[in-house]
Amino acid sequence: MNRILSAKSILEVRNIKTQSIFWGFLLLFLTLSLVLTVTVNDFTTQFTNSVAIYIFMAISSYVLIGKNFNYCIHFGLTRGEFMTASILSRVQNVIVMALINIIILVSVNQILTSFSIEHFNIFSWSSIFTDHSLIVTNMWIDFCVGILVSSAAMLSGALYYKWGLVGPISVIVVLILATSLPFIRSNLFDFFERVYSEQALASFGWLLIVSIVLWACTYLLLNRVDLKRE
Amino acid sequence: MTVVQMKNVSKKIKNHMILDNLNFDFEENQIVGFLGKNGSGKTSLMKIIAGEWSSTSGQVYVNDQKPFNNKKVLAKVCFIQEGNNFPVDMKISKLLKLCRNFYPNWNQEVAESLLELFDLDRTKKIKELSKGMESAVGVMVGISSRCEITIFDEPYIGMDANARKKFYQYLLNDYIEVPRTIIFSTHLIDEVSSLFQKVYVINKGRLLLDIQTDELKEKVYAITGPTKEIEEIKNKFTILEEKHFMGNGEIIVFDQSEKEHVMPENCKRNALNMQDIIVHVTEKGEQIL
């Protein structure tokens, strides 16, 4: 376990710094938008934290493989230990990001109510899934989507590590082609419609199962790969 | 006990044969040198022993187990290459903490004394160090790990002569205190050759020689004398190089016979330094095979 935790700390060498920069910029933009909306009072602003978090998680998870796989294996870790450390690191990151996001959501909503600001909205999943509480809805959906995005980005990182750009680009092309097929598209649409109409938050659990499959694919891909020559 | 065993090992990358049917093994607790020209396959061979690469065919055994992705083997191997050993954003102090968890035989006292010896500031990040300092960190980790198998692949890049001398001396003293298997690849052969008990000369992915260092020095030497007399004896040896000028000549020979040859009256046998031996052996390697 010590080895895995040590590997996790290698993966997180730059984590605090990059997260601080990310949240710094996000809060700066949030404040600027809020101030601008209040002072101009001429338009309505819709601010979305969650999408920014998903993009950040995708980029950091993609980079994680390329930047750290060599170092970790070089330290004598097995591919399995590397994957375990990576998954632990990603899960911890997603939880922290979802927590920070809910704190911001609650705080901003508090400010908006206290000062009766009407032209500013901050997106919350609870505005779609109205049957559930703000905290549970946002924490759960941010967690599920964050994990899915992370695992997909890790698989892309592994594909890039093994085959270069050909790997991730091929997957993107296959995904685009697959979603353009009427059969798949209509099924996906039906699924999301059902989740919305039934307010079925638990359905997001499927994303976690997909993530586990994606992580398994990443492991299988990295399991036999030689370290890159540098 | 045999620590490394290679049976018909080959490695192919994109239709290019990097290692070609290697067969050798060596006993534990020796300092061995992997020598050869650039691109000869030394680093590939070390990566396979360290479990970073798999072989395309053949069997590799380290402590009787396959090293690739094998936790039992990987925990006993420390591989220090010429660069990119550690994350650049990591502080030396953090690296020291991590090494304790990765290397079961890690010796903090040795690490501390090497930090002092190389004047390394533990508060600095790897990216803030000069090339020589970064190499010194690699050397520090390699020695302090006290792994059963420590592999140094030209670990001294950027280190000045003084620092390199300190490294060789410290490595030897530590090896005497705690014998272990040390595999060393270097182009500065004369600086390190006195440490080697055995050398493996590799050329174009093939093993040319697998020989004790002293024996190699006995087998490869120069003979100088009159051209006429040299011509009389030269068919007794494998000739690695031949030069003649104004009736006198010099031949560099690889002497594969068991008994010592009687030299003609005016011919003289001259010893060569290790660097010259390896240069000549790798140049005419095909003749030795």
C-alpha cells in the first residue's frame, strides 16, 4: 500500500498548484461576471462551473498518463500499481472538485438571494432534477460525470502513449460515427429523456460502470506496453 | 547464484532488430560493464533486465523470475539512466521520502552523506538543478537504494571529473561494504574499467564478448616490430588493426590461444588501455564472433 500511496504522491506533485490556478481563474471570472451583471443590469448571465470542472478533469487525466507513467514504472512500480494509484488519485480529485463546486454553488446562491440579484444564474444540476436536494444532486452528478470524463481521458492518454495521435483520433472518429447512427442516437436520446422525466438520479450510476470498463481497457493497454524512449 | 539469465533474447522495434539472440548469464555480487558503441543495444538490454521493456522472443530471468511487470523483481532493481529519472517538479526532500517506500534496502545515512558529498540542496526541485547536479541526484538514489541489482546507464552526464571520481570511489566503497550486483554502461571506459570484474561487449545487438576484465587485457594487445617479423607471426592471431611504416609495423591482436606465444627477437608486446581494447574489439567485432 505504501508503494501505491507513494506513486499517488508522484501523480500529485503538481496537482495542488494546477488546481489552485484553475479555481483562482474560475472564481475570478465568476466574480467579474457577477460584478458586471450587477453594475450593467441590462442582461442575464448564466454561469456554469460544472462544465469547466469536467474539462479540467479531462485535461489533467489525459496528461497524467503521458507525464507520469514513465517515472512510476522507472521507480519499480508494476502497471497494476500505477493504475491503482491513478484511479485513487482521480477519484480523490473528482470528490474534491465536486465539494468545492457545491461550496461555491451554495455560497453564490446565498449571495444572489441576500442581495436580490435576478439577472445572474449559476447553473446547478438541481435545476434539472428538481425532485432532489441541491447538494445531493450536484455532488452525485458531478462525481459520476467527472469520473466518466477522467476515465475516458485516461484511456485517450494510454492510446496516445501506445500509438501516438493515431490512437485517440481513431477513437474520436469511431465515437462520432457511432453516435451518428440513428439506432444508437435514438437510444441515447430515449435514455436521457427517461432519466429526465423519471428524475432518475440513480441512472447516473451507469456512468460509473462505463468508467470501470474504460479503466479496465486502459489497464489492458498499458499492461504490455514498453516504456517510451526519451 | 545466477542473478541474470538471458536465453535467446531478441528485441525488435518496428522491424529493426535491436537485440539479436543474446545468450549469457552472470553471478550475483559483481560489478559488470556493458560496453559498446552508440546504438549497439546496451540501453535496450538494461531496460529489459530492469523490467521496463519486454523481449520480443527468448527468456529473461532476474533472480529466476521474469522481470517484466513483476513486483518481486522490480522492488529489487534500481535503474538509473542518463536523464529523466525523476519528475522535474519534485523537490529532492520529497524524492528522498518516496525512495524509502520504493526501495526496501534504502539507506538514509548513505543518502545524507551523498547529498553532502555532491553539495545538493534538498529544498531544490529537480528542474532547478544543473545537468551535473541532476545526474548527482541519480547517482545518490542509485547508491543509497542498495538494491540487489543496481543499473547505471551512463549516469554521469554533465558531472565534472572531480564529481565523477567521487562517485566511482563512493560506489566502490559502498559495494565493498554491501556487495551487490552492479551493472554499469559507460563510454568513459578508462575511468571505470578498474571497477569491472567482467565486461560484456555488445555490437549491433549481438554479444561479442563475455569475459573477465583481466582476461580481456591479456587477450587483446599490440605487437610492434619489423614488418618482416610481424608477417611471420600474424596468422596466429585475429588481427584487429594493422599499420606499417618504413619497414616497421604494429598489429593489434585478439589472442584466442591458451598458451603464450614466443615473440620474434625484435618484436615487442605492448599492453593496451581498456578504452583502446573496446574500440578495436567493437570495430572488428565480426571477426571475433
